[in-house]
Amino acid sequence: MSQTGKHDTATVIAENAAKDPKDRVLIFDTTLRDGEQSPGAAMTLEDKLRVAEVLDEMGVDIIEAGFPISSNGDFEAVCEIAKLVKNSVVCGLSRSSFADIDRAGEAVKFAKYPRIHTFISTSPVHRKWKLQMDAEQVIDAVGASVSRARNYTDNVEWSAEDATRTEWDVLFRCCELAIKQGATTINIPDTVGYSVPEEYYALIKRLREEVPGGDKVVWSTHCHNDLGMAVANSLAGVRAGARQIECTINGLGERAGNAALEEIVMALKVRGDILPYWTEVDSTKFVRASKLVAAVSAFPVQYNKAVVGRNAFAHESGIHQDGMLKNIETYEIMRPESVGLSKSTLSLGKLSGRAAFRDKLKQLGYELGDNAFQDAFRRFKDLADKKKLVFDEDIEALVDQEVATQYDRIKLVGLSVAAGLGVAPKATLALEIDGQRHEHETVGDGPVDAIFKCIKALVPHEARLPLYQVSAVTEGTDAQAEVMVRLEENGKEVTGRGADTDTMVASARAYVAALNKLMMKRLRGPHAQAMTG
Ligand code: KIV
Ligand code: ZN
């Protein structure tokens, strides 16, 4: 499948031709590694391939595809992404042990441009409690790990986990040794989102200027958002001389997330007057990428999220609307089209045929295989029967769901619900599990409870339900409901998403989607012990 857009990366490259190469900032996307580590954000292999394809087409310089030793699923995902990606460097993460590095090397070897990213914690608190190693042992491990990685590729990145809470002398020695052993990128993570811009600026500047060999490598930022300063810190790092930013679509990531890719790129574009740096990323693909990542990770984007939030370009108040009518510059610092936002367009109706539907999919950036297309078309017809106005957003929600569930072992195939004032809520639900139809009927405390009880009876499991959330895809009472369901089992969280004009059907779909992911997680087995931020 491929995603297409109005602009392409060639246009961006042409626009950038006149710019100074020393001011070029490499965009390193870690949505598929750090982003996916976010509790509940697990993606299937197919989801990851779709995201990787969009990132590649968007012009992201480096795609961190996963953490190969953490599970067989992650290993396979990195191999497949490495085979698929055409332009970007494909990177696999590893800790400092040789087994980790060898596994990462095995996975990225399929890439046209492979990179190994190896890291170790350097701060006193991590050394003492996480690694039980002293500073000298950590420094030795840095040298050994970078040399080992160089056996697989000459594109090696080394990271100091929790760098911003590390004594400067230890951090300087680690960086110096990593460079000496052949690392080509040195990453300085603010792992716990503790830094402030002035401090981060000073750290990067001194490292770059004072570490021997510091002028020969690319310095990189990797900022978490615990205090809401991830983007500001990353940009401070660039002003200090960093030329790679690690970030994620929608700012997805552990805890409060990572620096948001779309915010970084737009800040550089819009404020070129004081931030004279540039990237080769095609920003017109942001809205599409944001929706895709929200759909496959089932992490909704907050309405007022900068750049890609639903309200990011909405002008509600009278005073603002009046100003906008006179001159859009009164309240708009960037054009919605520059991030790929177009007005909600009326899409297709119930009389539209296959050709029109295929054409619309192409415009929206989808190219589906035959089976997925037929299923999506059938669901579109059902939707058009129920809903007078079918918008582009409706089609996107429908297709995203179709693609995300096409390989699921459990499928929702039937549902009827009886509920209302004075009626005991009852659900009758049918699932197809590995091709076999199973049905169950039960009452519940409400219709949703009855539906979820049916699913639990058909697929027994002990998972808790920490989140059930309903929102609308478009406006109006006939809008499709979008439901998010999060399940938690033995400390593992997964999130499922379902969309339908019937909120009960959307709820059942979301629960089934989460259950499919839970089963996939069980199959993948335990993650390697010391996962990272
Ligand atoms: O936050 C962090 O320190 C990380 C490293 C593994 C780069 O994600
Ligand atoms: Zn991180």
C-alpha cells in the first residue's frame, strides 16, 4: 500500500536546494520504537509497516523501527520495515550487551541504509539502581558496544540514557570514547524530561565544542515531555549545534511522550527568522500521519494539540472570525494546507460506485489490496445507507479500521442489543474466532456492559478495562462514534479502536480490536527486562 499526497518530497528537496547544508537538521522518527513503548500503544506488524511507509514518503531521515531483542515480534517488524523502506535510514535499538547488538545487526541488515543505535545509562541514579555498575564499568561498556556495532555497519549511533542527569565529566568521557570507537551520531537524551532549554543548550554546546572529535559527529537531541518542554529543549539543542532531532508523530511515547515531530518541523518552518534551520520533511503529510498513528496506536490526539489537533486551525470566537475574514494573518501563523489539512469535504453518497470509491481512496492517500478494498467498499455502502452525508473523515475512519483489523483472529460478526428505560439491557453477540462462529447472549448493568460480558464469555480472559472512551468522527447526530477501549493484563496494556454510526457496534469493535492486540502481545512473549524511555 502507498500513501500519496499533493506535494511530494521532491518539491521539498527543490525548495531546500538553496539552503545552507550546515543548517540542515536530520529528523529521526522513533514513533515505532519509543512511541510504541507507551503503555497501551502496541501496534501490529501491518500497522507498523503502514506507518513506516508514510514516514519514508514524508522524507523522515531516519526511522527507528524497533528494539529487535525485546521480542520476536519486534525483530520481525524491524526486518520487514528494513526491507520495505526506500529512502530513509532504518535503525534498530540495542542495549550495550553483545547479544542485543548482534540481534539489532541481524535485523537492520536488510535495509538499504542500516543504522545500529546502542545505548547505556550513564547517570548516577541509573548506574546504581538499574545497572549496578560504577562509572568506569559503564565507560568500558560504551567502548565495547560501539566497536561491536561497527562490525555490522559504519552508521552507529550511541546514546547516553539519562544524559541530562549525568555528571559532566562522566558524560564527556563516554562521548569521547564512543566517538573514538567509531560512533557517527552521539545522542544526548533528556530521558525523564527534566531539563530546561537554557541548561540543555549549554550541555550540547559544551559537548560539541569540548569533546575531542565532537566536530566530526552529528549531535542529536532526544527529549521527553514530562515538564512539557520536549520541543523547546530539542530546538535549544539545535541552536547549540545539534543536527539531529529524535521525535515522534503526535508526540507519542512513554509517560508524557517525546518531542512531537510535526511541532518541531513547523517551528523550524514558521520561525526561520530566528531558527534558520531546515529539514527535508514534507509537512503536508502531517495530518494524514497523525491520523494514521492515532488510529493504529489507538491513542487519540487531543483536540487542542499544536499543528494536528482538531481545533488547531478552528476560529470560534466572533472577534477572531471577524479578523480572519479581513486578513487571515490576524490569527493564523501557518496555513492549514501546509500541514495537509483540507476543509471537511462532502465525500461520496450511497449511489457512488466502486470506481468513485477507489478514486476517493487514492485522493485520501490509500491504495488497498483487492480483498481489503472489497471489504472497505461493503462497509462504505452500509455507512452510506445509514448516514446521509459521508465525509472524508468518515472514509478515513472506516478504512483505517478495515486495514487495522484485516488479519485479526477474532472478528465481530453479529450484534443486537435491547436497552432502554425499564428494560434490562441485553446483548446477543457473535464472534468469528479463527474462522468459527460463536454466539452468546447475556444481560448487563448497561448495554455496553452486556456486550463486553458476551465477549468475555466467548473469549475468556482476565484483563481489566482501565479506559472506555467515546468521541465523534464528524459533527451531527448521525456521526460515526469512535470508541477507544484499553485492556490491561499482567501489567501489559493494549488499546483498541472501533468506529461505527452505532455506538454499541463501535464499542464491540473497539473491545475486539483490543483483545486481538492482547493475544498478539501474549504470543510475542515478555519484553526484555530493562526497557527504556
Ligand atoms: O529516552 C531515552 O533515553 C531513550 C534512549 C534509549 C535513547 O529512549
Ligand atoms: Zn526515549
